[in-house]
Amino acid sequence: MRYDKNWKSLYFPDFSPFERLDPERGIMLMSADMFAPDGDFPQEVKDAIHRAVDDDLLHYPSGRVQADFEAAVAQKLADFNQIRLDENTRLLTVPGSAFGLFLSIRVLVDPNRDSEVINFTPTFAENMNDVTMMGAKNVFCPLSAENGYQIEVEQLERCVTANTRCIVLTHPANPIGTVYPRETLEKLADMLRRRDLFVVVDQVFERSVYDGREYTTFASLPGMAERTLTVFGPSKELRLSGLRIGYVVGPAELIDKMRVAANNYVGLPNPLSMVACAEAYRHLEYTEQWRRILENRRNKAQKILDAIPNVSCPLPPAGFSFWLDVSRLGSSDEIVAYLVEHAQVGVGPGHWFGINCDGYLRVMFACYKDDETVYEACRRIAAALKKFQGLA
Amino acid sequence: MRYDKNWKSLYFPDFSPFERLDPERGIMLMSADMFAPDGDFPQEVKDAIHRAVDDDLLHYPSGRVQADFEAAVAQKLADFNQIRLDENTRLLTVPGSAFGLFLSIRVLVDPNRDSEVINFTPTFAENMNDVTMMGAKNVFCPLSAENGYQIEVEQLERCVTANTRCIVLTHPANPIGTVYPRETLEKLADMLRRRDLFVVVDQVFERSVYDGREYTTFASLPGMAERTLTVFGPSKELRLSGLRIGYVVGPAELIDKMRVAANNYVGLPNPLSMVACAEAYRHLEYTEQWRRILENRRNKAQKILDAIPNVSCPLPPAGFSFWLDVSRLGSSDEIVAYLVEHAQVGVGPGHWFGINCDGYLRVMFACYKDDETVYEACRRIAAALKKFQGLA
């Protein structure tokens, strides 16, 4: 059969180990969909969807739906990101941030012409697959636990070649939650200018930052609006993952090209998703409420996991997940299989997130509405990993 | 600025001529979104969305939402397409048929490695852009008015080279509405077998077939399920264009690869769109009702347009649009501009649809709920084109 051979090397998570979880007792700490599988969405957002359905807004989005959405987004960008939309800096709405990320990387590379894209690892598996699928080359810049997974710009610059077309930065970092200090980002900005490079910044976790940390939107640094494509995912901040809506902000020249591609690939956005998103931006009190729930949950759950002998669980500065170091116990796959069997808990093996990530586990703590379910899962993980070591 | 140079040659419709339409009097015969911009969607579908919102089905689709959607689709495929889903033939749900078309072509080519994709012209502009953007080469097989835009398999076979990776067939043809007789499709099937080729069939207009014509699903022909990726767009048959949902059916090996890509690019489908689509499949009485409205409207509107001196407007056997031959009057752009100015009507210039299509206009007749608006637009077109020729 003739198909693109690049796809042979794609990374696709193997979910088969989790089929052995008991339907009653099993707990999956896996979803990036906040509080999934539990419901309880803001009534204001649900009412907005009801109204849109009653108003027959089921066609391609009308001018009114688009204008309302864009006004809400422009306000948010001004308030939270210090980004102003104007003739040089434009907005593209996409069905989910993953698609925005793909289009952003895609516009910057030439497929199968030696284009290179730099990804920090650990990273989000999709970022690597996107590059592979479009016929470009992944270049990895490994971050290290020793310095808290901070970026070393000198190390990054050593990854740059004449073929480098962009750097992908997830900020806060996915899955490890690093928040980068302004000085690091300024140093990165200097390097981009010096080497005439673009950056694609995935900011889907920008509102899930803990401990009062300052968060800097990279594109708001002087001169960076013209070198940055920023991908936003209201799915996380507004809890609309299921409704598949996201947007990209960047230089007009690139956004206009991406818009042609978006029109071709997916057409206009879903009007119900636009309406829900615009309404959710008018009720950011929920976002702050959820952030506080997650921060509190993170604090308590981390204590349970970090107390496991020979396991280390740093407090993530942001995001939805722990990055658990189990390397002294065994490989990721070995521990994942053991936890399914002995704790009835599903977590993601480190190698889903790139090279030199074996021996780690991604443990999502944003799943389920009820804190107690997550604590129960963590207690089971702790008990099982003690048993694994013959300590219980 | 460094970006993929392939994008320079992308075909992007220029909508600026239509900005001169009067907001009050102007009529756009352009949208493929049935009855847009008017509302009036089936209450059953609207109720299903209301229920899903009340039930908090706003996360990534649950197993129940997916199972219900897949059961409705499987039933439709069995009843209407004589296609059975099984271990060899699988289903992939996508956010709109355009994305399904892209993924289907994409899985079959190697970007920038001389892969060729054959498109019949006139065709849907997206089909050509998809090929360009993925770094493959468009090969055009022009259909001709003389034989009613039927496929000549001998002519098609002369387009095949060692680099041909697939043939794209829109059936009924978009924008010209041709329905291919079973014998033609069987001849095409023979050729595919003989040359070991794949076909991607876009069937979004499969339910908008007029005059009691028989419609054959290509993949249902003996041996073709394994050589065909069929793209379905319930947006047209169920009038859910705005909700962005479609699906692809094909050989398990290819569908599984496309699923990896779909997960990367767009994640899981929107649950509200899945729920709406499943419910709409339980009320196909609307589909038949709309088909009859369009058939009747086509019959009357065609008489108005075909009566214009020196203009020819064949009755389209299927679909939402007329393919008006104005070549004896002038270029597409010239006539489009004249109609904006003198008829206050917007129609698509032929060159949007590929090579050797200048001198044609695509006139959508599926727009607006009210037949009379479309007849009024056609009468204005007729009056303006007589005036253009000094005949009125």
C-alpha cells in the first residue's frame, strides 16, 4: 500500500494497558479536559448555547457571532496578554489549539526540504508528531530536572542551524508546568532577533499558574509581536475542551496565509463554540475559582506523591499535571502497568513526551470535579509503589 | 520572512467585488450552507442539542455520545451507501468534510517527493489547494461540456504516471453536479485495479440528486472498499454545515493512520455536533423535504437563466449550484463585476474552480429559505445580462 512513510514513525500513545482497569474502581488521571468526566459547567455558558440554538445560529457563523467573539478575545488579549490586535497583529480562530499549533508550525516550514523545528523535551507529543507528519525534522533541546526545567538560551542556540525554521515553546511548559522568568524570555528574544528566527508559543495553560507567579506573554516583549505566533486554548482556561475552539495571534502576513489554509482544511469555526467562548470570557470568575481548586488540590496531592520513598514529585509551578520521577524504580511502562494492576489507576508513561523522559510518569490532577477522587488515586499510587519496593 | 513558498500559489477566492453589494438589496448566491443566511432548523435537532447541554455533555465526547453517533452513521452507511463497517472498513469522524478530504489525500502522498494527485476540473477549489499546500503536484483532467461533464476513463488513464498517488472524485461532481452512471464507475474501478491506484471520493452531495437518478456509492462496487476513502458531509444532507462534522470511511490500515493525524491536529469531535448529527439521521424526512424544495427551485430558476440570450444554463443533475456558461459575453471576472453593479447579485467566477473554467459562473441556488429570493436574483441576473448585450 502506498502511503506517506513519515507516518510510520509517528508517536501514538498506546492505551491498551488501561483496558485492564476495573470499570467500577479504576481512576484515569489522564484527561487534559478539566474535571472530566464530571459535568457541572457554568450555567451562563450553557444558557448562551441554548439561546444561540433557539436563535437558529447553526449556520456558518454570522457577522454578529464573529464580531462578538472577536471583541471578547480582543479584550482578553489586551487585559491579560498585553497584546493589541491591529493591522500588523491579527487573529485566526481555529477548532482547538492543537490545530492552531499545527498551522503555526506548518506555515513556517517547507515539507521534506530539510526544515528543522526545535522542541524542548519533555514536550507535548502532538508537537513532535506535527513536525514529523509535515515532513520536517524534529530537533530536540532537552530540559533538565537539575535546574527546574528552565531554558538555557546558550544550549538552545547550539540547536539552531541554517535549516531551523522555528522554535516551539509551550509556556507554561506542557507537561512539566515550568513558568519562565521574564529575564529568560528576554534572553530568548535577543537570540531570535540575532538569528532571525520565529517562535511558536503554546499558551494554553497561561491561566493555570500557581503561587502568585508572574506570567509573561512572550509576544508582548518589545519587538516580539512580529516574530511570534501565539496559540491560545480557551478550552483550558474556560473549560471548553470539548467544544474545540482556540485562536492564534501573530504577524498579519503569516496569519493571512494561515487563514487560507484554515478555510481549506476546516472552514469557519463552529458558531455554538464561538458563542460559548465569548460568554465564558464574560465570566472569568469561574476561571479564577477553578485555578484555586486546582492549586489547593495540587498542594495536597503532591504531598502524598512526594512522600513515596525513592520517588520525587516536584510541585509544578503551573498546569494540570505532576511529572513524577520513578526512575529509581523502573521504566515508565513497567510502573504504568504495575499501577493499573495494583492501584487501579491510569497515568501516562514519560516516553509519550519525548526523548530522555523514560522513568517519569505524567499524573493529571485536573481530572474529576471532586478533589477526593484525585487524592484517593494518589494514595493508591503511593501504596502500590511502596508495595512494589517491598516496603508495605 | 521565511515561510513555505508553496503557499504563494494557493488559490484564494477574492471576495472584494462583493463588498460593493448594497446591504439592503444585495443577494449573495454563494453559500454552500443550505438556506443560509435564514434559520429554521429542525426542532428535533435543536432539542437534542438543548438536552446535551443540560446533560453537561460538553467534555470530549463520552463513550455514550460516540457510540450513539457511530450507530446512527453505521445504519445510514448500510441503508444508503451499501457500505458495512467491520474490521477491514472503518470510520473516522472529522470536523467537517473538508478536513476529511485533506486527511484522505494527505495520507496517500509524500510531501515534496513528486507525488501527483489527479483532480477533474471544474472542481472544488479546496481540493487543489490541499494538494498544493501538502507539497504534492496537481494533475488536472478537464471534463467537457460536450459530453455533459462525464468522465472518460481513457482520458483519465492518460493522466496517470508512476508518481500518481490518488485520484480525487467528487460525486455528485462539485460544482457541476454530474452524477456518474454505474458503468462509468465500473470502468474506473477496473482502471484502479489495473494501475494499483487509490481514489478519494467526496460524496457530500449524495442526497441532493434530482430527477429520480440512481446514485451509486463508488466504494460499494466489488473490490473497491479496499481502494477507496469516501468522505461524507452530513452538513449538506442534514443541513449542519455550521456545526462542522463529517466522516471518512475506508480501509482500516489507512483510517487508523488518519486517526493518529486527526487526534494530533484536531483532537476528538465536538460532542454537540455529534449529538446533533445522530439526531438528524433519525429524521431523514427533512432531507427528502429539502431535496424536493431544491429540485423544484432548480427547475424554475434554470428556466430564467437558460432563457438569457447567448448564455447557457444546463439543468444540474445534482447539487446546490448552476454552472452558467457566459463565455460568449466575456470573462468570469468581467461578468461577476457587472452583476454586482447592475443586478446587485453576487455569484462565483468560474476560475475559482480550476483551469479552463473561465467564462463560467457558479450560481448557488440552495441559499435562502425562500424560493422567491432566488428567483428574484435570477431575474435580476437575466435583466442585467440582457442590458450588458444591449438587448434591453
